[in-house]
Amino acid sequence: MNHTDTVYRVMVKMRIHPGMERDFEKTWRDIATTIARHPANIAQSIAKSPDEDGVYYITSDWQNKQRFHEFEHSPEHAANRMRLDPYRDPAGTSMTPMHVTATHPSRPQPGRVRVALYLNEPENDRGSIETAYHQISTTLRGRTGLRGNELLRSLRDPGRYAVLSEWDDIPTYREWERSPEHLPTTSPLARYHDKGLGIFGSYEVLAAY
């Protein structure tokens, strides 16, 4: 495999003006939600330095170098930069590109909880489940105990979806399940519940290899 075929990772270091960190994080999350819909984007993350005040490291993975550069020169990317410009110190901003040569997936730990929500999208409402999923995921970002979630589409039936979420443990998931904000937060997907598949299932991880 040559470098044109490997995952292309871009790490950007940003120094944010004092007092603007919270607004910057919110804006980045909004932008990341739109970038996640780009077909060439694989993953994104943001990390805050524990040693340098106001310093963040933003990482994004792309299918390859060419696809990233196509996005980098797009009007969408230019608009994203304009939204972030008020928060960042240009002198404290740098970008480091790299090729990912190998990855080792993390192994799920026993005791975690996996939840599968089954959805069915009518033909005259295509795209609505994905829109609702992004809306809910943005709201849930940072929720205590939520390790992440994925939106999956059936290979056999493009109208059928599943949302998989992972939680730290049973008590944490039960706390969310019984919380007053649970139903209002997830309501945008309620009308797509696939009752034929039982709507959802929750499972405890007993073992993993």
C-alpha cells in the first residue's frame, strides 16, 4: 500500500483567546457535525492541553491526502475557518499532516452496555433519520457515561437503520434511561422506530477478544 491509499491525518494546534474557550468548543462541535457528513472524512477529535492555557489539538482523519486537499480548498472549509477565526490566535496556530501507518482497535471491556435502536425510514422521507441522528448526537456530546454512538444503514434495505451506543456500565445507562431529558432528547427519531424488530435492545458486554 502506498501513501496515496493510506489514511491521511491532520493535526491542528490552536491557541484560543482567554475567556473564549467554551464558545470555541461549541462552535467546533457544530462544525465537526457538518464535516462528519463529508464522504471522505473518517473521524475527528478535539483535545485540550493540560499544561498550556487555551491550547487545543484538533485531529481529523481522511480517506487519503487527495480527498483532504479537495476538502481543504472547498468553500465549506473556508466558511469553517471564518467561524473559528474570532477565537484563535494566528501566531499560536499550526498544522501537522501525517500518514497513518498502522492502527490497533481498542478492545471492549466487560461490563459495558451496548444499546441498539432499530429504525425504518419511509421512501418519501429519505435523509431525515441521518439529520435527526446528528441533531441528537450533538445534544448528547459530553453526556456522562456515553462512550460513543454510531448510525448504521442496512446493506439489504437502505431504508432500515440502527443506532448503536455504548455506555460505561449498567447503572450509568439506567440513569440516562430514567432521566427526564431522555425522551425529549431522542424524540426526533421516535416516529421512525421499527416496531417489527422490537424498537431497541440493550446488552451487557460479557467478554471480548
